[in-house]
Amino acid sequence: MPLTLDTYRLLGRSGLRVSPLALGAATFGTEWGWGAEPDEARKLFDLYVERGGNFIDTATTYTEGSSERLLGAFARDRRESLVLATKYTTLRRPGDPNSGGSHRKSLFGSVEASLRQLGTDYIDLLYLHVWDFTTPVEEILRGLDDLVRQGKVLYVAISNAPAWQVSRMQAVADLRGWSPLVALQIEYNLIERTGERDLIPMAREMGLGVVPYSPLAGGVLTGKYRSGDVTTADSGPGDGTRKSFNAALGLLTERNFAVAEVVREVAGELGCSPAQVGLAWTLQNPAVTAPIIGARTPAQLENNLGALEVDFTADQLARLDAAGAIDLGFPHAMLAGDHIRNVTVGGLRIESRR
């Protein structure tokens, strides 16, 4: 049975109900050289919520603050029905060494800025945006818990952090009785699958819903780029900037074009778009709660929402999985192998097949 935006899912180990596709508001504003003007951003917001969508993702630094300001203005009349997620740690003011990072001062300052920009008195979901390798985990968790107790934040989450640190934080939060992490935001798509080694299994085990960003690999999986297309020539509003950005990130490679070609083939068989196939593939993973859509136009968003109706055959799923498969590495590949493990228990030799 096809999903819809109002087929709500629980987010991790919480009782919070969210749509199976989140609307990314990083495209609200054009300060980064691409994105949607305010009128177009309003159309994106209206289309999403009118279909039953309630989960919208932003950050205090997106489009120099325009993302939060526009989202706050759009959400004002229906604030209570929405789940607004934002992030802290990446704000940095010249000459102020404490304006960024994961520490308590940065956390409280960033949250106050987000509350002002969003025009609200609480944030539904707050992510630690980027791990800083500096702040003690107890300081981070206690600060997040204090904000929850103050009512300024309802749920806490994390993004872009090592799996072992996230699992450690969850264990500390449980032992101290602090607010647990309920979501993990990571880059995850058919091209970038390294999260399958540790991050995604860890999230399932520790009760964090996975919220993938860049589910279409910066547009590579939509088929808009082809093999050898690594120039920065402008092919439309914002496309040249985006293309050069993807090239700089190493996304425009022959391996990635080969994955995109399989996506295109499956899309042709199903009579849908490659973007719909790429998004629908992420939804097949039971650990994934809601991929984030980064549409720039209402037409793109409309197309992306069609991913909820895609139904793969077993053969198509197998081909997609094989196209983007990665080496899980040690010990995962060994543990997943079909081998005999000899275990001695109290002098009794037991053979078990793994």
C-alpha cells in the first residue's frame, strides 16, 4: 500500500509522529547562490503541508539565517501542527571563538538565535550539527537536557558524528536520566552507503530514527549529470554553481554515474522518475524514518513526493543494492559471512552457522 505524507512514523525511541519524507528548508533563500526566492519557498512549504507533511528541517546557519526566518513566517499560523527541526554548532562570528562548537555557551546562544529567527518559543527537535572532537559529552548532554527541562526544546538529536560517540552519548544519557537522542541525521543514498557499516546499525540498536540528508546525492541520482560531465558551465539558474560544488565534492565520478544509470533503468521500467527511485530506495531501509527532500521548485517537490508511491520488485531492489554496494570491512564482512563458528560451553562443543 503506498505511503502518503500523513502516514506518520514514530521518530526513534520517542512518541513523536513525523511524515515519511521531511521537507528540507536549506533551499529557502538564495544567499548561497542557489535556492528559492521567498515566494517560491512559500509555495514549497504550502504544497508540503497541504499534503499532510509535518516534518521540516533547517539550521540556524542555512542561507545566512533566511531559512529559519522564512520558515518561521510560513509556519506561524499552524505552528502547533508542525515538527520543526533545527541545528546548532556551525555558527561562527569573526573574532568570537565561542560562537561555534558543541559546548554549552554555543548551544544556548544558538538556540536563542533560532527561537528569534523562527518566531517561536520552542523547537521540536534540536540536532547537534557537527561533532567538534573537543566538548565533553557530559557537557553536551547536560546542556541539551537543561533546554528540554526549560521547555525551549522538546527532543534532541545528533548529526555528522562517529557511531561510537553517539552510542556512548546514548548510554550516558540513559544512565544519568537525561533526555535521550531520538534521531540521527547522516548523508545516505545509493552512492553514499558507508553509514551501513556502523552508524545505521548503531541507530537501530540505540533507538535513533535515521533521517538521511542528500538522498539524491546532490542531484547525481536524478540523472541530470552524465558521464564525463564535470565542467562548471552554467546550464540554468543555479545549475553551474551546483555542478561545480558536486565536482569539488568528488560526486561526479564514473562509479557514481554507473549507479545513476541503474537508477535510470529501473525508473524506466516503473514509469517513474530517477529521483523517485532514489528516494524510494532509502525508504526501504527499516532504520530510516524520513529522508530530507531538498527541492528548489514546486515541480521538483511534486516529483519527489511521488517516491511514496514507488513499489519495487525484488529483482529491481537487488539490482539497485548491487549497483551501490560497498565493502562493509572488518569485522562486519566476516560476521555477515556464512561460516561455522565453534563455541565451547562447559566442555561441550557447539557448532553454529552464522
